[in-house]
Amino acid sequence: PALHAHKMTVTHLAFSPDDSLLLSVSRDRAICLFERRAASGGGVEYCLAGRVDKAHERVIWSCAWAPSGRHFATASRDKFVRVWAL
């Protein structure tokens, strides 16, 4: 199923090291965090667990998880890399 959270094009997706979370960044400058859950019928679904609007001043191009899964980084056209903690 589609994940509806951004107002503009998604530029990057990244799964956490344990695959329990999905991070998305977008041209709308938002960061969205989805939590993986078991769906009825035996499938998997991702539910919006958090969102940061205007996380950067310009489009966010990339994101990556730290190996621990407790931090991630975002990189933007505003020339900043920001590190975030869960």
C-alpha cells in the first residue's frame, strides 16, 4: 500500500538497521518516520510514527541510519547535514 505523508516528491528512503523503521525525506523539507507493524491477514504495514516539518531550509536530498539505529542523518540543499536522535 502507498504511504501518504509528503506533499511533494520523496527524494530518499532508508530502512533502519533492524528493518523496524522506514525513514523518508522529500522536496517538501519534511522528515517522516514509519513504524513497521504486522497487518491483519499476515502482511506488513508501515504506519506514520513521526514527522518533522521544515527540518531543513531547502529540499532534503538524502538520509542514512547510524548502525545503532538510534540516530540518522539528513542532507539538504541548504548545505547542512543534520544528525537526529530517536
